[in-house]
Amino acid sequence: MATLDGLPPLRDVIQRFDLAAKKSLGQNFLFDLNLTQKIARSAGSLEGVTVFEVGPGPGGLTRSILALGAKKVVAVERDSRCLPALAEVENYYPGRLEVIEGDALQTDFAALAAEKGEGGPVKIIANLPYNVGTQLLVNWLVPNDWPPFWQSLTLMFQKEVGQRIVARENDNHYGRLGVLSGWRADSHMVFDVPASAFSPPPKVTSTVVHLTPKAQPLPCDLAKLERVTLAAFGQRRKMLRQSVKSLGGEALLAKADIDPQRRAETLSVEEFVVLANNL
Ligand code: SAM
């Protein structure tokens, strides 16, 4: 069967390189190149852009990113079994794909961007391994140096995680992740991907989330923001005067001009920042 890019169909690649999916590595592969194309397109124009990808696996999304004209893809993959399959993609797009064998959680992406980005725009696009996806997102959101090295993040998550990332006040999914991402970035869910699109299918629906960094996030100390959100959402059904008691309770809330009878879920991101700044 012909493919969009002339490379072999992904099912053949998986068979030829014996890439049986490993659960421990969060491997749920996408075979439909129209779908991977749609994910890559959600990142906006890729012309002249260096794309960082985490977990290229057999290379479906990687191929779509390259076909859409990215200047270069730098992909970090932990599973060495995938490297020969990715070498075929490298040969097909000479000089435009660099695969780094390693653990994305241990990778200094900012340093990599300085080294590989050639001063141009960098975007991150990934169908993330679910066991490390949230931690990677947090790593990309917390650096002191802001704006960050990335121009956008286009990431696949379990839908429930996606809902927590984009959630704001008065939403059941609102919590620490929503406050952190709302402080540093603008985000939205782009489209859902049914479990049946993956091989093997995960238990739940997935969703693609797109984030862009806020140019000037409100000044705030991350450690303090984490302390207030941990306390407030740790007892999310309780009134704030109770849930943030250990941080100063009513006195702290008075300084921040926040009604002590409110609950964590009703506070906007900006109000959490004010609370943190009064610690
Ligand atoms: N991009 C491929 C696709 O869309 O079909 C594969 C996505 S699969 C959900 C996740 C990929 O991340 C796998 O290839 C897995 O080996 C890789 N992976 C898992 N943990 C990793 C880590 N800590 N660092 C880098 N890659 C990792």
C-alpha cells in the first residue's frame, strides 16, 4: 500500500523490525499517517522550525512532521529497538532527522535547543508515553528563564490529563496542573483520539493539547505557588481558611484579599499567584 511519503506503511515497519509494543515504555503506536499528519498540523507552520519529539517509536509522527516541512526533527527515544526503523526515515530525509537514544526525563531540552536550534524557532510535538507525559510537561513549564526555548507544545495525553491541563476555576478538573499551566501558558484541547487509533489500544480516550508560552507571566515564586496549590487542593472540598491553615490561614487570606470561605476550585490562577506572593 502506498503511503503519503513513499516510505513503507507503519505496520510493515513494526513487523520488519519486530517492534512488539512494550507496556513498560508506554508504547501505544499510531499507524494512521493521516492522523499523525493531523497532529503535526496542529502545531501550526513548521517551515524553518526545529521540532523536538519525545518517543518517535517506529516514526509515524516523525514522518508527518518532516513531510510538513520542519527544518529538522531532533527525537529522543529510549527504546533502542526503534533505532533501525528511524534510520530508514533519516536516510529518506537526509540531514533532517537526528535521533538521540536516551531518557527524555533526563534530557536537558533547553541546552539541546541552544545546541541544535540554530537560533531559530523550536516547537515540541509528541505522542507522549503516558507514564512520563505529565512530568515532562511540568519540566517544560517551570524554568526560571522565561520565555522558554519552545514556541509551542503540541502533546498527546490521556483525555483526563488534557482536561486537567486546560481547566480553569469552577471546573471539576481544575487543580495544581491547571494553575501551573495557566500561570505560564495559554492552552487548549485540539481534538480527541479514540483508543482504537492506537496499537495496542489504551484503556481511555486521548486528546491533543496545544500550549503556547505566556510572554509575561505574573511574577511569582514557583516554590510558593506549589505550596499554596498543594495545600488548597489537598483539601479541595474544605474552605480555604481550613485548607491553607498551615500557611497562615485567615491572616494570609486577608493579606491576599481573598474570602476565607471560598474553596480552592473557585480561585483563578491570578488569585493563586496573589496568595503565593503573600506567603
Ligand atoms: N511516536 C510514536 C507514535 O506516535 O506511534 C510512539 C508513541 S508511544 C505512545 C511513546 C514512545 O515513547 C515509545 O516509542 C517509547 O519507547 C518512548 N518512550 C517511553 N519512555 C520514554 C522516555 N523516558 N524517554 C524517551 N522516550 C520514551
